Amino acid sequence: MLNSLIMIIPTLTGLFMHNYFCHGRMSALRRTGLLFVYGVLVSCSMSVIARTRGIKGIGIAYMTLSHKIEFTLLGCVMSFGMALGLCIVIEKNVTIKKFKMYLSRFFCDIRKYFKYAVKSAKADLRSEVANAYLDWLWWLIEPFCMMLIYTLIFGVVFNASEPFFPIFIFSGLAMWTFFSRGMNISVNIVRSNKSIISKIYLPKFILYFARMLVNGFKMLVSFAIVVIMLIVFKVPVSLKVLYILPVMLVFFLFTFGMGSILMHFGVYVNDLSYIVGIVLSMLMYFTGTFYAVGKRIPAPFGELLEQFNPVAYCIASMRNAVLYNTSPQVDLLIMWGLVSIMLSAIGVYTIYRNENAYVKVI
């Protein structure tokens, strides 16, 4: 059954994306035909990739569970490209010209509204501490106090034994806070900025991008404390710490992609913020924010959670590079990078296609 899912899930992903690019304007007969086409394309592509890795025929059945999941995710990424290419070839309303138009529009909007996003982020940061006696020091005090609390709970009460545990907790907490705040904000950001978008045109994803800059600045402040803690705890650091740059890029892109998709659905589903809050509360304990998820959860589930939960993977890779001089799994980093780009593309495309209707809905 699991071996069949390796082919079925990417096939359904390709069909779903094809239907999405065509705005759902396909008959049942056409969907059935396309399902067969994507099944053939995915099977051929996966067989070629398997052969390049030395896996032939039934050899897929003997792959480990983690490799099967990685293989399936890779197939889903490929099916996205297949869907886009097939739509351009056979669908009249999906053309290379339109694809280039959306891509050009996105980069033009980023250049045009980047200064606005930065100024908006600065204004939000100032407003947060405008009436606070300790001013910007709260950006240091809050995460530092949370680190002390979680270090006491998990380090003493639950006897966690990861090396350099205070830094382990603090760095993971900084990244998780960036992600969770981004998800919570994205759901209601269009409604909360109704006064702006109802008066002037502004690409709606810029509103979310500006909030990501706010959260990103706070995360940088937290990482400044991490640097100080590395010196205090005399943590040996090597050049492998540079892996943090591609890891954080993938983490930022994944957060942007997921947030932009949630931002669209948040306009139409009022209860989505409650659902997101519940999911984030549950997800927090499966990302290894307070413990090494790959070691604490029995095999093979701990390893699977660490590798195939993108947030957990980015947090673990960052810690390995900074604290333990260990390189991340490059193949997984590339795969999650492609997934993040795909999610970002879907989110931006969805917003461009529907943003004129947002004002009417809210």
C-alpha cells in the first residue's frame, strides 16, 4: 500500500495543480484523462530518478520509510513542474506569456513597495514600544525570560540533556516564534488592514512581507543574544556555521509561502484563526523547540518528524551548524527549498488572482 502511495500522491498533486491553474474549469472526463497522463509522467520520471540512484524495479519496496517519504515529496515537487508545463502546452488560458507577466509583476512589486514594507515595519516596531518604560529592551527581555522558564522546565523537571541546553532552547524558541507569529498574523492581516487596501492599491502580500520584517528583526535580536551566549559558554564554532544562511533562507521562504496561502483563505474563512492556533499549539511540540525531536521520539518516527517537518528540519539544521559543527542534509535542504519556492509561487499567484475581490468580502 505504501509503495503505491509513492506514485499515487505525486499523481494526484499534479492533477490538483493542473485543475488549480485552470481555475477548476474542467469536466470529469477531462480530469480522468489527465489523471492517467500524470500517472504515466510521474511513473516515468520516478523510474528515471530511481535508476540514477541505483534502484531498479521492485527495489523501491525495500527502501527505508524515510527514503520513501523523501521520494514521494520529490515526486510532488516534480509534479508541480509537470502541471505547469502541461498547462502551458494544452491549456489556452495558461501561457508562458501570462507566467512571465506574473513573475515580472511580482519582482516589480517587490522593488516598488520594498521601501514601504521597511518603513511600515519600522513604524510597527516603534508603536510596539511607544508607551513602554523599557522601550526596545523588551525584545531582549521577553525571549530571555522564556528561555529561562523553558530551561528550568525541560532541563530540570524533564531532565533534558542536550549539550549547551540554554542556547539549544533559546535558538529554537527564536525560530519557532518567528514562524508561529507569521502564521497567526497572516490569517487576519487583510481584514486588519481594511482601511489601507480599501483606499489605495497595494499588493496584498506586501502587507504580510512587512510583518515578516518585523518578526525577522526580533529574531535577529534574539540571535544577537545567541552569539553572546556562544561566547559565554565557550561553544566551539567552525565554518560550518555558514550553513545557517541557506537554512534561514529556506525557513524564510517556507514561512512566506505558507503565510501567503493562509492570508488568502483567512479573507473568506473567519474561523481559520482558531484552527491555525490549535494546529500551531500541537505543532510546537513536534518541531523539537524544547528537545531534540530526532532523539527523544522512538525510531523511526523521531527521525521522520525531524526530516519531514520543514520547521523542525530548519531548527535542527540551524542548531547542528551553530552548536555541534554538523552539516545539514543537503538533499533535504534542496528539496525543502524547492517546496518553499513552490508554496510561495502558489501563494502569490492566488493573491494576484483574487485580490480585487478581497475588498468586497471584508
